[in-house]
Amino acid sequence: MSASGPLRFLIPGDPSIPTGGYRYDRRIIDGLIHAGRWVKIERLDDSFPRPTVAALVEAERCFAGLPDGTSVVVDGLAFGLLGESAARHRGRLGLIALVHHPLALETGLDPTRVEALRIGETAALASARLVVVTSDATADLLAGDYGVSRTRIRVVEPGTDVAPLAVGSGASAPNLLCVAAITPRKGHDILLQALASLTERSWRLDCVGSLTRCPATSAAVQRFSDQSGLSERVRFTGEVDESQLAALYHRADLFVLPTRFEGYGMVLTEALARGLPIVSTRTGPIPSLVPRDAGLLVEPDDPAALRAALARVLDDSGLRAGLVAGARSALPRLRSWDAASTDFMDVLDEVCNG
């Protein structure tokens, strides 16, 4: 592969969308460009991961138009659906699959769709020169369930920006903050079920994230909030800009992520960067991301366990202070985006020199 030619980065849809996966892509690309690498972004159709026939045809045209020897990073939101194109061009292109988490592990899919995605992604990944994942947990999944040899997997964890420490709400009702698009996988339904039985305690919750990614889920959780008498305590902000998000982090007293599965969980390290105590779930890489003295983790899909953890933190100011101290002690161990970009550059060099 050529180290001097442009690196192509194939991303479905709008790369400015504020999700963890897209943010990872943007920060890695920015880091590569800053390091002197020539990167060209090719936008694939936004119908992925449910591509239309036209989207697949256009993606094949994109692959076919790339010169021999080109290094190509394809975001996993699309790569797992492009097995035929990947197999057709694997011999002449340096294909790098960037897998944030396997497509079949998205919550709410019917079993037939899950199996089709698993089979398709397995076939596609077989054509990748290297597979980049964002955590050891995802590496284990691909090696165990998708037949990807460990020799072809590279872990490039995300970075975390330095941020001011949160000052908290300063109010008698602690501010809980959840940053996640409202989709089935993120577990807002579990969070609201837990909080519905904690109304005798003082708290407020900001749910920050897209209300349009899964309209049915968004409507259901907001309806549950209203019917459970939580509407005066729970605010659904939708997507917010960087400055608004920073302000919400700054005023938070506790960060909550009730997710059913994560390939990494960038918002958790962003919460740690602000010294926020965390209540989350024991899934994917989260147990290795959240130090034991910085947060309480429960099993996914367990509103009773989540309720108990939240009650402990709300009731015990000493515990909350200890978790804050634990989060702050984790700051020196948080990884920079420069380090992440350097690691990604090493992957590119492997492909270029292989």
C-alpha cells in the first residue's frame, strides 16, 4: 500500500452527527491530518445500517473508483453490510474495518435481522486487512463470535479531552445527567423505571441526546415519564451544542448511563474527566473504564438493581464524596486524543508497509 497517497475514510451519512462513533471518526481524522497525513473523506449514503439497493450500488462505485494500493478505512456502520464489495476489492485495496460495536448487538432487532447482520458482518470482516476496535471487550467479541483472528485486530481506544471539574448543582436536589441518544440500547426505559420508585427523594434528571434517532423509543420513554409523574423532574433536551453540553456536565452531581451494551462508552470517560461519580451497567468494557472507587455498576436490564444503586448514592453524601474523589484520582490515567491518533497512524503504517 502507498504511504504517500491519500487515506480514504468512508463514513455513512453526516460525520458531524453527535454520536460517540462519529465523534471518534472525526477526532481520529483531525489527528491524522494534524500529523501530516493526507485524508480524504468519502461519504456513503445515510441509509446505513439499513442500506437501500441504491446505497449499495453507490458504495461499490466508490470502491471501484479508488486506485490500486489505496488504504481505505470504512466505518463499521457500513462495513458489515458491504461484504460483497469488500471481497471484490480486498486484493487491490488496503481495507481497514473500524468497528465501534458489532451491528447485530444493537438492541431491539428481531432475531432474523440479528442473524443476517452477524453472518454479513462475519463475511465482510474476513476481507479486511486489519480490524480496528475501540476496546479489548469488542476485540474479544470479534475473535470469539465473528472468527476474526487476533493477529488482524488492533485496539485503538478513544481519547478524552481535558475538562474543568464539575462544580455540581449546589442545590438540595442533586442533578443527574444522562448523555445518550434515546434508542433501545441506551436503557432510558430502565432508568425511568428505577427513578419512578425514588420520587420520595430529591433529584432532577437531564437526558441529553437525540430524540429522533428512534422516534418510537423517544415517544415511549417521554410518555412513561409523564404517566409516572416525573415530567417536573425529568428534562429531555434533545441534541445540544458543545457549549451547552459542557454547561450541563459542569452543573451535574451524578452521571448515569443505564446502557444495555457499549463498544466503549466515551461519555463515561468524559464524565470522569470532570470528576463526576458514575452509576452505570456492567457490560462491554465499562468495568475496565470506570474505576471501582469512582462508580457503582449494576447488571444491564435490571431496574431494581439500578434503583438500589441510585438510592445509595442519593442517600449517602459520604459515598457520593468518595466516588467524586475516586473519579478525580482517575484523571491522570485518561488517554489523550493525540495518543489515540498516534496509535491509529501505527495501524495505517502496518497496512502501508505490509
